[in-house]
Amino acid sequence: MTIRPERAGDEQAIHDVTAAAFEGHPHSDQSEPFIIKRLRDQGALTLSLVAECEGNIVGHVAFSPVALTPPVPGWFGLGPVAVSPDHQAKGVGSRLIREGLAMLVADGAAGCVVMGDPEYYQKFRFRNESSLVFPGCAPQYFMALAFSGAVPEGTVAYHPAFGAE
């Protein structure tokens, strides 16, 4: 398996993998492939990595900027992350996330937030931080990881592509 940046021509495969990964998921409204497209179209897909196996894209992770109030630069949101059903539970998602986080650190990012299953994301050192709030999300499902320094205090807003129809 190879992890590499998204390149031109990967768009449909990323859409298909993401749609398949979230199909029937109880916490999904099936908008994830469209969020990725809107982020890409609006120039807000900061980091887009794919997992490729035998020439086929089997996984994808997206990172996009988040806004903090009061403003703190250099923070990003992880997600969506998706792995095709036939490659799930094989470490594909973990590799995508670890490599993406390492690339953000190398680029000087301040930190990353994620909304999801605490048991899964804590293995990447994400933690619930009471100082950082994402309105409308139960606090136990919203986590942060500061790459250097302390986690800031404030409210997080994801890119508008997450809320568009």
C-alpha cells in the first residue's frame, strides 16, 4: 500500500471510496463525498491523501483549515477519512491519519481538531479539551491535538463546505 497526495484524476475514485465507506453509517447523512468536492472546489482542501493498493484507491483523508474565535492561526480539521469496506480494519485509515498529521507538523501547523469516536482518535493523541468548543457537538466527540504549545481557548468553526447542501 502506498500513501500519496491526491492528484488530478483521483476525484471520482475518492468520491466512490468515501461514499462506500459511509454508506449506512448511523452517524452519516451521506454528505461526506460532497464535502470533499466542495473543499476541493473552494481551494480549502489543504491536504488530501489517498491510500493506493495495486493501483486502486482504497482510502482517503482530508484536512482543511478551521477558524478559531478568538483567532489562532494554523489549526486544521481532520476529516472526512474513509476506507473502502473491503480494506477496513487493516490499518489503512490509521496510516492515512498518521502520515497526514506528520505532514501538517512538518508544514508548521499549530494543531488539529477532529469530531468522531474518542476511542479511535485517542490513539493518535487527540484529547477532549474543555478549552476548545465546537458548538452543536457533544464535547466527548470533539477532540484536539496541539502540535506545539497548549491547546488554545475558543470556539471552532469548520470551513463552510461542511454545511453547504
